[in-house]
Amino acid sequence: MAVRVADEERRNAVQTQARAAAQEVVPWLRALGFRADEARRAAARCETATDASLEQRVRLALTCFGPRNSLRSRVAPALAPRGA
């Protein structure tokens, strides 16, 4: 019985640490201009990367938003000046 309690406590500690590591990413995403809900959703992706550096976790969170040029490449032709 004591072993189960210790395992449960250890599991809870690991989960708490994973959530805290993910939440460290949120302010950096907010500084990049993402809304709070977007930043929290992307940060949740980092809960499994507890051994990664902060930079690596931010980069991982940013993958949630897709490729950098995906929107730009679709919008750019429509915005190009005509007759140029």
C-alpha cells in the first residue's frame, strides 16, 4: 500500500513539474504576439519535453502554429500590385 502511495506521489510530482515547464513558455509566446488562449494551447504541447531547454520548448510550442510562410504564400499574390 505504501508503495502505491509513493508511486502516486511521484507521478503527481512529475505531472506538476511538466505543467510548470510548459507554463514557462506562455510569456514568451505572448511576447511574440500570440493570444493567451493560443499560447496556453501551444504550451500544452511542451508538457512531454520536460528535459528540453526553454528555447527548445518555445520552438516546440511554435510548431503548433504551422509553417512560418503558410499564410504569407497564400495571401501575397492577392496583395501584389497590378501592372507591376
